Amino acid sequence: MPLSVAIGHATHAGPRPRNEDFVGMVTPGEPELSSKGLLAAIADGVSGNDGGREAAEYAVRGLLADYYATPDTWPVTQALDRVIKAINSWVQSQGAVRKELAGMATTLTAVVLRGSFYYFSHVGDTRLYLLRDGTLTRLTTDHVWDRPEMQHVLTRAIGLDSRLAIDHGMGELRERDIFLLASDGVWSCMSEYDIAHQLTQLAQGSIDAVATSDALVGAALGAGSTDNSSALVLRVDALPQENLRDALSGSRQLPVPPRLKAGQTIDAYEVEELIHATQATLLYRVVDPKSRRQLVLKTLHPDRANDAQERSAFAHEEWLAKRVVARFFPQVIVPEQKNYLYYLSTWHAGRTLQQMLDTGAHFTAPDAVAHGIKLARALGALHRRSIIHRDIKPANVHLGDDGELRVLDLGVAQSGLEAESEANAPQAGTPSFLAPEQFDNAPASRQTDLYSAGVTLYYLLTRHYPYGEIEPFQHPRFGEPVPPTRYRPDIPLWLENVLLKAIARDPTDRFETAEELLLALEWGAARPLAAPSVKPLAQRDPLLLWRAVAIVSVVVNLLLLYLIAMR
């Protein structure tokens, strides 16, 4: 479903002879709606000269036209900043060329709704409000002198100075959010309580957006407004599914939090302890202040705060985590406010398979089958969403105290939407669990995930790797895997055959899908798989065969030369 927004606007000159306010919006179709978003803007020309109306109209019209001409690769705030600064230069030049327009200036407040985020840019004393869940929040700050008798005098405006400082902001969109762009003729005569009352009627569906904007302007005039009064109202009726572009855009705007200690808070979430730390990321267990339930907060390491590639990878991980809504994965929790780069997910008491192995846990064949069935179902859920995990191993498989198995860490997962540089990293993951073809730079696939799952179950039972342990940066030679019964004679033959098929060196000999692995484990001894056939040397290792042929040929030739010499 595309972004759906109800819009209404109203403007009135009031007691003034001329209306120097100007409002405008663009509601494009696809693909512009997804790539650039919906843009709405309001401007209030500075009175006292003939150029106020012209400056306001040009600022809004210029922004609405030029914003959609900026490159799609630019972040929203960058595009708004570039266009508004260009408009500022033009307004200044007009005031210098035409005497009757000298000193022309205008305020400007603009908001872009794109995907699941909103972005705004602001200069002057027009305002942007957000009504969410009955609470009204002013998102902009007036650029006026901080003295009671000077609060009508602007310190920033388009055309006022050649060096224009613009306020920018962004946040996550939610359905039923209501935005109000208002000139000072409206907000100066109405309390925030009265504004919220009018917008709440729109939120409740009592009146529509057009009637709401008319009511706001009418209320301001009725309250004695002596200025031009304008209001532009937007109600978000439906949100599209968040796309990766929005996630990446959001990651560029938010700061990385400092390293946190137990007892500290971040966006009201209280830190209990640091769970896990790597060179790139930190995981904390935190407590929700309202529900008091424990959650996991994952963020970038402060040392990686300025690493654009790490930021993109983290945003991609969060985006994927939101897509995998199933019991086999921790579920992402959306915070009420988010001022830092992190994401929250559900906390589950329990341990990973690796933690259990490290404490001496013994897994029986029935244990391995039960865990393998759940792991196959989890991989099937990922693969149906076109996600390749790429790092299945005991440390990333969690057994909860509730008996549920959950797959962790989508940090190196692929969805097919990554940058080419990220997609071309076939050896991301843990070497001993990587499929043989990945060491020859073959891309990750569903079958490489199934291979890793097979090695995970093999290691669970034997504490050995089928082809031996592989060190980082090593390029191993893969021979025949060691049958797991060599380490554990109690493993049933049918289970050994399933494991050997999962970890086959040749991808064509492995299971094609997670569902195929699942059936093999569920059928078990009732419908056992045949033992893998021994391939001829020519198929198993052609290079070794030709080396053997060459050696035999040399030996035969030397023998012939010896016989000839003996005659």
C-alpha cells in the first residue's frame, strides 16, 4: 500500500489589505512518491515592503519545483538544504536589482513525508506541529529576538542574509499522525490547547482536513488576529512498508550513543548490563520504563560512529529484523521516541547452543533432530522472505527457557538489496561453517545456509568439524567429510546420511531447500535417505586424478628408457 495522506489548507488576509502568506504542496504519483515523497510548505512574507508576497510565493513555488529535480541519491535534508539556499540567493539578488523589492524576505517551513519517515526544514517563525496519540508537539523553533518587545523581529529569514542557517529535523512516521504548518497569524492568537482541540477532531474523524484548516484560520480571526492567517493540515492515513532506502536515510541522521553503563538511560530505557560486544556493535539488556519488561538494545560501537559503511550495514540489519516476523526470531520493538542510532528487540531468557556446549552440555541424537527441525523451519521462514543469513552457527542459535529456538544476528545477512560491494562479500561469516564453494568466491545462497545448518548439527553431536577446523584467511582443500559416527557411534545411520547430505562438498548433492531438510529430519528412520554414493576420483578431485596420471606416465617413460638403455 502506498503512502496515503489527507490534506487541507486555508489562508486569509485578515484585516490586512494584502495576503503575504503562501502555501503549497505536491502529492506526486509513483515512482516520485517513493523516491522523493510528498512535500508541503508554508511561507510568510516579511511585511513593510513590496517584496514580501513575492518572496513568499517564490520560496514555496521554487521549493516545490526544484526539490523534485534534485538527484534521487541525495538525502532528503540535503536536497531541501541545497534548494532553499539557492532560493535565498535568488531572493537576495532580486532585492539588490529592483529597488522596490529591496529588503524582500520571507519565512519558510517545509515538511516531506516519505516512506515511514518525515523530514522538515525551517527558517523564520512559521511553525510545524505534530499531533500524535493526542499529544501536540511543536517541532520547530521561532527565529526571533529573545526579548518580549522584539519577538516579532526575525533573526533568520530567506533573503535576510547571504549566509542562511536552516534548521533540519526528521522522525519516524506513524499512522494517524497529524501535521500542521501554520503562519504566525494563526498560532499567535491560539493556545496550543485550542490548536490540539481542532486537530483532535480531525484525528477522531469528526471533520475532514479541509474543514480543520478552515476552522483553524477562522478561530484565529475570531480571536482577533491582525495578521494574515494560513494553515496547512496533513493526516497520515496509511503508511507503506518501510523500504531499505528509508532505513539508510535514517541511519545517517541519528547519532551513535556513547558506551553505556549499568544504571544509565537512553531514551528512558534503563541499561541493566552489557550483554555482548564486538568491534562493530554493542548489545545491552535494557528495561522498558512503562511495561518494565526486559529488551535487547543493539547499537554501533562509538568507534564506528563515522563509518558510513558500518552505519549502512547496521540500518540494513535493523530493516531485515523488522521483516522477519515469526516465532523463530527476536521481534523488533519500535520505541516511542528515538534520538540515537539503535534498535530494540525482545529479550528471551536462555542460552545459545555454543554457550551450552561451552558449559559441557551433552546433546543426544534426539536432541539434535529436535533442534534441527526447528532450525530448518527458521531457515525456511528466512528464505521465503528472500533473506540469506550467512552466519548460521551454534553461537547464533538460541534456546529459550520457553523451549523455543530462535536464530540471532542478521548482521551479515543478505536480502538482494544491498550495495554491490556488500553483496560481493561471499566469505562473510565464520570460516569453519562456510560452504566449500564460498572459498572460491561463489555467492551465498540458500544451500550455503543449509550447509552451515548441517555443520552446526554435526558440531553439536561430535564437537568436531566435518572437514576440520578452518582458520581465518585460510583457503582449505576439501576432501571427503569424516562420518559423524566415527566420533559418535550411537548416531543412527539415517541421521548420519541426513548430515552428510547437508554438508556435501558439491552443492548439487545437498538439500535444495530448507523444507527438504525438514522433511528428511521429520521422516527419520521411517523413510531414511540413502547413503551418499562414493564418486569416482575423476569427479571428486579431477586435479588429483590428472596428477596421478602424470606421475604414472613419467614412471612408465622412465622405465621404458631404462629398458632401452639396457639393450
